[in-house]
Amino acid sequence: MLLAPAAATTGCAAEAPRAFPTRVGPPAAPELTLVWVGTGEAERYLDGEWRRAPEFDYEFSVEQRRYAGQWQSIKSLRRRHPAYDGSAGPREETCQPEAQGQLPVLIGSSLGDGEGKMDAQFRTATLEMKPEITSFAPFNTYVIEQRYLYEEGRLEETVTLTKREAGGDSPFVRNRERARLFAPQSFSGVPGRDSVAAN
């Protein structure tokens, strides 16, 4: 994820997130490592319509390792607007989603678990996660829609925070994420405008 997500791609709000998995030694060598860097523009659902809410905007980065049948991601985000009120999570957050398989995708996260669907080429995904937060929070579900535009080096993701109850959904905040892809490359010298080596 931004996960899954780039899953994961996801906002990361949680009252008491789980601890990251521990290990001894370096991680296993992945088949592929990608880094996504971007921004999230927020809207709040007020009086029956979505309204722009720049105080909820954030910057984020995702370190994504892909293994056979599994994605592991670490997502960090920063909300810098001075008027942000903390209702969607701390200003600075880090979460670690892990996706297993393709259809369906099973998600284990430092926030909570979830599931979803992803196409066989890892280009589009629809995910839902249940964060472990207080029942008094204004949301209890993340709904995530992802589009990986690899040829353009871009990710488009929508993360909706909603309160899901027996009577239906009550949307709270919607984040439209846009990120650029960074992958391993070599340089002919100190990185700069003309120093990227041909790959």
C-alpha cells in the first residue's frame, strides 16, 4: 500500500497501533524494492457533500518490498498544516501493512487487518482495513482504491475514512493521494541533472 500500498497504500491513524514485527538480522532479499513519494489532498464530508480540507493534507513516502506472493510496506506521513486538529491520527505517523496473495488480498497491518482484491499484474487494488481504534472515533474503516501507473511512474490512490455501522456508512475524510515512483538506478557521478547513467 501504498501498500497494498504502495498499499497500501493508506492514512495511518490509530489510537494504539501494534508493534512492528521484530527480527534478528537483515530482511530476506526481495524480488523488487520500490519507493513511492507523494502527497495526500483531503476532503471532509459535511452537510451531504465533500468539501476541501487542506488542514488534513499530508506528505508521505512508502518503502515497498515485493516477494513471491507477498508485499511488505512501510508508510510514513506528515501532516504539516498548523490548523490540523488530530482527529484523523497523529501529525506524524508510520504504519506497516503486509499483503498476502492476489485474489483475495489478505492484509496484516500495524493498524489492524483487512482484505481486498488486486489484479494479477498488480495494477489496480480495492482494499478495506479495520483500524484498532476507540469506538468514539469518527471512523472505523479504511476503504482504499489504488491505480499503479508503472509506465508513467505514478500511483493514484483514494483513501476514505468512514464509520461503517449496521445502518450504513458515514464518510468522514477522503484523501486523494498522488505519488511518484523511485526505483534503483546508478549515477555516473554526484547525483545531479546530467549524472544519471543509462540503465
